[in-house]
Amino acid sequence: MKKVRVFSTSSCPYCVTLKEFLKENNIEFEDIDVAQDAEAREEMIKKSGQMGVPVLEIDDEIVVGFDRERISQLLDIKD
């Protein structure tokens, strides 16, 4: 099983949509609120080069934003 981490904030509608998509497809993930965790925010920026959320880490792959096609490909989700 792949390790999935979602860097998000509670006020981000794309983050909510992404997490619902993962739940609907029975994908376990760690949800990291970068508005509350400065260390995680720095980690996210370092890995992605982005300050915006969501940022998804699947094993060592970084996906910026809710890119359904790329996420489905990386997690082997069939639509």
C-alpha cells in the first residue's frame, strides 16, 4: 500500500474535494493541516515549491492541486 499524505487547510474547498475523493476510493491518507503546523508547511513548500494547497504526496511523488487523472494513475484508481 502506498503512503499518502495530504497537505491541506480546513478552509480550502479543493482540499475537501480531494479528501472526499480519496475516502470514496478507500485510500488511507494522513491529513496535515499546514495552517496549524508551521513545520509541515515548510516541508510542503520545500517538497513542492508551492505555498498553495492541496499538495498530495504519494510515496515520493508530489501532486500539486486536485489533479484527479494524475492521482488516479498514481494510486491505480479506475474511474
